[in-house]
Amino acid sequence: MATSNDLKNGMVLNIDGQLWAVVEFQHVKPGKGPAFVRTKLKNVLSGKVVDKTFNAGVKVETANVDKRNMTFLYNDGSGFVFMDVDNYDQFTVSAETVGDAGGYMLENQEAVVALHEGNPIYVELPASVILEITYTEPGLQGDRSTGGTKPATLETGIQINVPLFVEQGTKVKVDTRTGDYLGRISE
């Protein structure tokens, strides 16, 4: 148990049996009336974001979430297999739990797997990853300054939009939160 004054970004709360991660919080002390804490909470399982206000000093139930550094080993068809880098235990995480992150993971890539009571609840990837483009239409001469985009398939099978001048075989940096192209990587 903690009070609403102890809230921090990333903290996981147990509200009505559901797990909610604190995305933003703001302590507000108005000129009149009692202080309160305005928060933005994200449901750990569904990803739904809600705004919630707590009175200052109110007790809130915190959830014990164990975040572990793990290495993604392979996808066995029924789920994604991760290995704990500390004790070499292997966990199979369902595709529903991994969600969109599965489109940005290569074998032997580091990730953070959050466990609640021994069950995986979500997978956190680095903010960006480097992936190779396996297929995209060839660009035309003169396409460099128009600012247009075209679809490209990455080595993991996911499709993103890239500038017209990017060619097949190019390594690109991709934002794992939005799927946006961030730039080319020169080797």
C-alpha cells in the first residue's frame, strides 16, 4: 500500500482487480480546497489509457511487478520464448501478451518482461530497433526531395512506410512504440 502522494511514473497500481501503470502524474494544490493528484493511467493488459484523480493522501494499492531483463530466443508458433539473463530460466509468453512488440523482435534481442505473480503481463522493447528492409519497390531518380513515402517490409515481416529513396537491403532505425521510420543506418 502507498498513498497517492507516493505515485511515480512507471508504478503499477491494482485498482478494482485490474493492473494500471502510471503514465503521468501531477500534484495539484489549488488556492481553495484540498490538494489532489491528477494521473493518466494505462491498463497493463488492454493498453487503454484513462485519466483518474485521487485526493491527496488517499491509500492506493500497488501491484508487485517484477521487471526482468530477458533475451528473445524464438517464436515456437504458440508463443514467444524468452530466457532470463540472470538465471537462464525460459518463459513462453503468449502472442496476445507480446502484442505489437512481436513485429520488432529479432532472435537474441534484449527485452524487459514484466511479471506479476509469476505470469508475464507485458514486454518492453528499447525505444528503437535496427532492422533490414527485405522488400520495397525501387525508388525513381528524382524522388529524393519530394518527401513522399512508400511501404517497405522488414526482416521480421512487419510493414512500415519509408522515404522513396530507401532501397531494399538497407538497415533502418524504427521506433518500436509507433512503427515510424527514424533513419538509415550506415554500416
